[in-house]
Amino acid sequence: MREVMLSYLHILMILSMTVFLSAEAALCRQEWMNAKVVRRLVRLDLIYGVLALLTLLSGLARLFWGAKGLEFYLSNPVFHLKLTLFVLMLLLSIRPTLTFLRWRRQLDADGSLPGASDIAGTRRRIMITAHLMLLLPLLAALMARGFWG
């Protein structure tokens, strides 16, 4: 039962993270940008960050306490690729986070909204992150079935 719960928790965190990243991508558009959206993007991004951390922690729990054991994961090149991809996603998320915080500071200081090019660049980074996320289930399926392991 422990393996089922660890797997369930990990999948739940991944799906939740996906929802909030998708919400950011949906809202980060020039035509929808207003003061409420700026503030909402900051909140969504905070939740996304917490969920990313919980996804990492639930994955580590599977690594240490899961049925396959530490050796299975550490000796599997697909696991290393999957972890590297996840870290890349997190690194790509830093700039949008800082941008959202800057937008909120500007809004609070003088009521100004971000410019079209700033919004487009931020959305592009979010979309790259979201598209990289699509590879994680493929790598998980390959790893579970012993490919390259």
C-alpha cells in the first residue's frame, strides 16, 4: 500500500503543477492583462512553485521508500534524464517568477501594466516549460518499463 500512496501522491503533485502552469500560460496574454491578472499571476506562480517543490519531494520519497529502491533509480539513465529535465523546467521558471514580481511592484508603484514584448517573452518561457513537461510522462513510462536501464 505504501507504493500505491507514494505513486498517487507523486502523480497528484505533477497533475496539480500542470494545472497551475497551464493557468499561467492562459492568463499571460497582452489582450487579457490588467491589474487583477498581474496579481493573480503572482499567486498562481507561488502555488506552482510550491507544487514543484512537493513534486520533487514526492519523487524523492519514491526514490528512498518506493518498491523499486534507490539502486533502480540511480542506475537508470532515463531517471537522470527525467531529473535533469525537471531541473531545467525549474530553472526556466525563475525568470517568469521574477518578472511577475516586478510587474506587481510596477503596478503598486505607479499603476502601470507590463508592455506587450515583456508579456510575450514571459509567455514564451512559460510555454517552453509547459512543452518540456510533456516529455516527463514519456520518460516515466520508459523508465518503468526498463528502457535504457
